[in-house]
Amino acid sequence: MIAVVNFLTCINEMLKNYSILMPAMIIGIMCHAQTRFFEFTTVCGHDNWQDTSFIAATSNPVLIDTVLANLARPMELRKFISGAIAPGHGGHNHNADHLFLWHFIPDQWNLVELAIELCDGCPYSDVDADTLYWIQVVGQFCPWSSKPVREVGDPSLSTHDRTWENDILMMPNPASLLVQVTWSGGSELTTEVFDHMGQLMLSTNLDPYHRSFDVSGLANGLYYVRISDGPRTAVRKLLVEAE
């Protein structure tokens, strides 16, 4: 029944967004498009790294094009997500090894410029903390600070590699200048440093020949470092202390 409703919703969206009526067969093919997954970053006032990002899914070709168009814009010009949520992570909503207790219902969300303040909040500190209230009372989630940052692979096809995560070492910690990262294998890594508000402060690409990132430009304090090779992600705490 859900699949039928999503299919009919998709057809309605296609008809609303195109002035020329397309053959039913073409619409059907487009509406059975593969589900795609997008990561959103958020800026929250809580000291929880889990609030820094979440994942939403859609198979609606119009919405996919909208998100891709937003990804091509500067961050400050991108719209934020708003839509209905349901219990459970849905097989895809996570931040590193944290599985959220909720997820945006696929194809029942959109990117918007305005939304009521009642549905604004943080994915972990607010929605995870009182999921039933958000689903039964608020009815939707519209984190104003959320912006799409990248398309990701299907999280349900990947398994959490605890061995790989435990193998990653980051030193020194506390640090004042360069932070060295060691890991097994020759893969490239992306390191993203977030402050306690969830604001992205630094992003660096690492490879076997470049294994460090510079924190000398950061103010003293506690940060969260998200380290990823694409399908796998680890999060580490980092204390920056100037010498």
C-alpha cells in the first residue's frame, strides 16, 4: 500500500512540474527510479557530535534534481529540509555509528526557505530525545540550520566496520599545531572538524603521503573530528590547546 501511495504521489509531482503530458510509460519508468541518499549537516547549540549530520532518502526524480541543484550552490544559498518523520532509522538515517531513532519518510520531505519555528530543532538532542512527541505532536521536522552537503551511498548496503574504526589513531591529543592520523591500508580519508555547536571549522583530505591536518588556526576548546573513507566513518574528540 505504501509503495502504491508513493508511486501515485510521484506521478502527481511529475504532472505538476511538466507542462506537457508525458506518456504513462515514461512517467512510470521515472517514478521507479533508484532511491538516493543525501547527507545534511546541522548547526546545534548542544555539545553532542551526533547533532552534526543526518541522512534523508528519496526516489522522487524532481526532488533529486532539486537537491543536486542545491549542492551546486554556495552553502549559504542552499535551502533546508522539512518533512514528515517516522519512528526508527529507516535503514539509512545515521551519523557515523549512531543510528537515529527517527527518519524522514522517503519522498515526503522537500527543501524549503521558510518553515514554522515549532518544527525547528536538533536531530539528536531534540528529536532523538523525545521522538514520540516530535512524531505525534509536532508531526514534522524542519531543522533551520540543516543544509545538504553531499550524496552518499546506500547505507543499508554497508556494514559498520568496528575494526577499521578502532584502527584509526589521532595524535597528539590535546594538540596545538599538526594532528597526525594513522590508519591501515592505502585509502584516502576526509577529516572534518566541528566545534561544540556543530559548525564545520576545518576539512582536510588525507592520503598515505599526507597524514596530518593543521589546527593552529582554531581557538582553544573541544572539537569533534569526523574521519571517513566514503562508506565508513569514525568520530573522535579532539582538544585544542595553544602552547
